[in-house]
Amino acid sequence: MCEEKQWNSTQLRRYDLELEQIPRLYYTDPKIDELISLNKPVVITGSNIIKTAKANWTPEYLEQNIGNAGHTVMLSKTHKFKYFDESKVLNKNNPHGIEFTPPTRKTKMKIGEFMRKLREWKPGNDRLYLQQPLNNTIGDLLVRDFINFDWEYINNKQSKHNWGPLTSNLILISQEGNVTPCHYDEQQNFFGQAYGYKRCILFPPSDFECLYPHPVYHPHDRQSMVDFDKPDYTRFPRFKFAKGYETVVEPGDVLYIPIYWWHHIESLMRGGPTISVNFWYKVGPTSLEYPLKDHQKVSITRNVEKMLLEVLQDPKEVGPLLRSMVLGRYT
Ligand SMILES: CC1(C)c2ccccc2-c2ccc(C[C@@H](CC(=O)O)C(=O)C(=O)O)cc21
Ligand SMILES: [Zn+2]
């Protein structure tokens, strides 16, 4: 029987993008391994990977069981939560940083205060996004749920596809309508959706030239400079050629976000709070096999930018040197 959909398209933000669907496959389907080995995204459905989270993790349950520590909560004046690396911001003990006005603020909050602020939220208030690494501060029931994830399935994928060690699991509690803007991570990611619905838009690493990442030394390193709500086609003309893939993940789904794939993730508008848990895997230094994969080329560009900054010291000199090296000679 076809389940009635729990959401409708008016809850999705509208972007000037052509989007294909990310395949949704039942967890026993061997095509899942084919896609993962090709570093392509896939939604794994019907599995027990995060079954206990799907069964138990409601906002009320987390309020009771996530633990009594202060949790990291991001605050934003807009619906966008654009990540930035604090270590790259100019400040007294970082003379090489660059001028930067952080778009979000980090604070610590007990879960009760966070949930109250969500319930009492009004337009004009800061929006909230809670993230909590699964560590020894979380409550016993959450530890039990975490232990009862289907680790046999997860570890089988990790070893079959030569992922490195699991580096962290983040629990994410988002306010409805929040957006994590388009960025890539240097880790393989099993993105589990426990409660509520999230729309995920992904682009392959080969779309690097259409998504204009900030310079590597910028606090918004790895984040796209393009504002999806209002793209500046003069500065970013190739954005119109970006070829995206999308899906709306529902409770129990696990989306495989391949390393270096761009992803924009939004909690559906008017869909209530959402709860996700991700699994990040660091990959060791891979030997370069030819022809190089697209994500390896992105990694090479990062090394060039880092080396140039190191030797030039002044961030403002990196662009001009690259330009003089390339214009008229390689273009
Ligand atoms: C935006 C936020 C809260 C944040 C602020 C400051 C530092 C880190 C982070 C951070 C890290 C991961 C996510 C989860 C997910 C995006 C999503 O689900 O919204 C994602 O990108 C991934 O799993 O790779 C979200 C965040
Ligand atoms: Zn990410």
C-alpha cells in the first residue's frame, strides 16, 4: 500500500535549480553497495540502522534523556546556519585571520531552555539549532538506543567500502525551517533521520566550478559562496549549470552523503522540530590512482591553496599570484 505522504511541496523552499531524485533503495538491495562504491548518494530505507532512534527519539523523549549538560546551540538571525571555522577568523591571537562578521552565534543551553525557546519562538527571535556529540554526557536511555543501532550493518558497510574509523556521531535538533547551506565535508557520512522531515539537495564534487567555495583560508572554507535564496549570477554565472539531486528523508531513513559531495539540508517549513543523527568517517590518505577521481582533484586544489597561503603569508596575495600564473598561460 502506498503510505500517504506526511508533507507537501509548499513546505519546501524554492530554488532556481534542476533537481533529480536521489534513489531510495530497500536496505537489502545490492545496488546500495554499487552506489556507495561509486561514491554516489543513496537513501537506505527500511533498515534497523537507527531503528531505536526512529522508535524513541521525539523532542519530549530527548528533553527527558539527552542529559543535563549544557549543549551547543547555534543562534541565527535568519533561517540559514552557515558554518564557519572560528580558528580562521581574524582576532588578537590570529593575525593571519581575515575580516569576517560571523552569521551565527554559538551558545550553551540546557535542553529544557532550548525546548522552551523552540515552543515560544516568534518571527524576529533568533532561530535555534542544537548539536550534541554522542558522548558520555548523554543519558542512559540514549546510550542504550545508540548501542542498539544496527552496528553489524553499519560496520559491514564501513569495512566493505574501506572507510576509515568512525570519528563522531552528532545528534542534531533543528527548529522547523532551518537551513544548513550548501557545503562539503571531508568525511564519508551516514546521515540518519530520526524524527521529522529534512529536504537534502546534493551536488557531485565535479560541480566545484558551479558552486564557488570560499577560499580554503576563509572561515567559510568548504561552504559555497552562492546564496541559494538569491543567487548572484554576475559573480557566480556557472551556478545555473549546477546539476543537483534531492530527496526528503523521513524517520528511519539513512542518506549516504559521499565524501566531498556538496549538500544543502533544510528542515521542512511548518513541519515542527527535526532530529537527525549522523555518522562521520575520516578516510586515511588514499593512494592516488589514475585517472584521478573528482574529489581527489578538489583535495589537490585545497593543498595548493594552503601551500600558497603558507608561503605568501598574506591572504590577499594568493588570488593575484594564481591569476598571474594562469591567465594567458593556462586559459
Ligand atoms: C549547522 C550545524 C548545526 C552546525 C553549526 C556549527 C558547527 C557545525 C554544524 C553542523 C554540522 C553538521 C550538521 C548536520 C548536517 C546538516 C543538517 O542536517 O542541517 C550536515 O551538514 C552533515 O551531517 O554533514 C549541522 C550543523
Ligand atoms: Zn555537512
